[in-house]
Amino acid sequence: MSIFNTGINPINKFKAVPIFLTINSAYAPYAAASIHSLMQHTDPKRYYRVIILHDGLNLVNRIRLRSLVTKNCAIQFKKMTRSLYLKAIIAYCTRRKKGAGDYFASAVYYYRAFIPLLFPLYKKAVYIDSDTILLGDIGELYDTDLGDNAVAAMVDPKVTNVPEFRDYVDKALRVPHTEYVNSGVQVMDLKKMRKLKYLSTMIELIKKYDADLVAPDQDYLNVILKGKIAFIDPKWNAEPSKNLPKDTKLVHFNIFNKPWHYKNVPCEELFWEAAKGTGFLGDLKRQQAAFDEEKQKVDQDKIASLIKKSGRLANVKEPLIKL
């Protein structure tokens, strides 16, 4: 199939399952593995459209990603433009970068909040992070019944398992940690999110509080949509494990132990198998080889700093952001 072919006849695009990823050029190799795994587990009777929101992918990366298209799965690129909303987010992230160990001081993390506004013809969509590997048909996740909720996502296990994160969510955000979700995999009711003015509300909170949060875009999601989030089965957002449940549909290499950085991490074979089908395998192997002890120490220090920051912010008297 031509690398310039989207993979689907345009007449079918509104019948397709829309799946969004948000990346920059640095994330392209990981996204390629995720997309390739997704395409290996589609229902041949359905159509799928992967839509990549980016800040300026180079031509080589676009060609590599576009080469992954199949007969029933298309790839579409959407470059983010400098709107007033995006400028406000970029300015916010620039201020956050001054904080040591801030993992999430990148505007890319916020692109998903623009999906309802940028794609008004879609009523519903799935969002996945680029560090995910699919083991099942994402169409099944798309079919999730949201009821009266705006989003469906999984309760974040790291918040449950790390005391500092748990205290931060309970005390600084005033969101019960048993309801705080990970934003890396979402089923989104785009119509409802437009009605709730989700993006403009987030921008208002950013301007009002300029809060130094632990996981900003995820924290805003949980605060703004509190009480309007359905919970998906953990099999759709599973942490890597040596004893991965047999019914797992999606593995999320979230924050710790990225297989393109570290060797001998849980579920690495799933990532490398998916990466083999892309044009990025060599890049990923070289990246892993270059991630030496010094870089590993920097990475571990950032994670430790994130946990320490959570513990410190848990002691605030008033919530960091509120509606």
C-alpha cells in the first residue's frame, strides 16, 4: 500500500473507530510500536482511524508512521496550531520546567484536551498514550457504555500503591484516590465534553491558579470531571508485570521502566515484538544502548523527585485547584 494512502476510503471515515495519540518527533518511535500493535488486533469487519496530534513531525517520521496503514485502519496527521488556548498552555509548561524533576512540563500532554474542540464531527473517541501496546481489539474499548459520564478511564494503580501519590490526590486535589484515574487510556464522550466546555475550563483554572501540580493534565481531568468519570476494566490499562493476567488487552509502560531505556523489564518482549513491524526498530535499539548508567540515574532521580514533591504538596491547607 502506498505510504501516501490513508488506508480508508474517505466515505467511510465517519463510520470508523477514531483513536487519538498525541506526540512530537521524539515520541514517534514509541507511537509506531503502539499503532502497529493496535493494527494487529483489529476486527476485520470494522474500520479504524488513528489520528495523530503533533507539534511538527518531520517528513521521515510521517512517512514511517504512514507506512503502517492497513486495509481497515487509516492514519491521519493533525498539526497543532498556536491558538490562544495552546499559547496559554505552552506558557504554563514553560514555567513548570523550572521545577526540578517535572516529568510533565510539555504541552504534548495537553493536546488530548483539544480533541473535542478540534473534531466536532466525532461524538465519541478513544485516546491512548504512545507508550502503550495493544493485545486486544481497541474497538471493544470504544464500545464502552459511558452512561451519563464524560470519560471512562482506569483508577490509577500508582496512586493507590504509592503513599505519597495517594496523600497528594486525597489532600491536595480533594479527589478520593479510589476515584482518581490515569489519563493515558480514555474513552471520551466528545459531545458531552464540548457541552461541559472542558478545554476552556482547564485554561481558566490554569490562569487562575498557575498551580505547580504533580501530573497537571491528569490532575485537571480528575478535578474538572469529578463525578463524571466511568471506570474501565484494568485489563485495558495494565501495568507491565511478570505475571500479566491472561485477559489483558493493553499494556501501559507508564513512567517507570521503559523498555527502550532499560533491559530486562517486565513485558519488554511485547514492546519489541510490536517494534519489529515498524521502521523505528534500529532507532529504538540505539536509544536503549545509549541510555547509560548516568542517564538511568537522572531518570531515577526525576522519579524520586516526583514522589517527594507529591509528599510535600500533600501538606497544603487548601486544595491546589478547585472549581
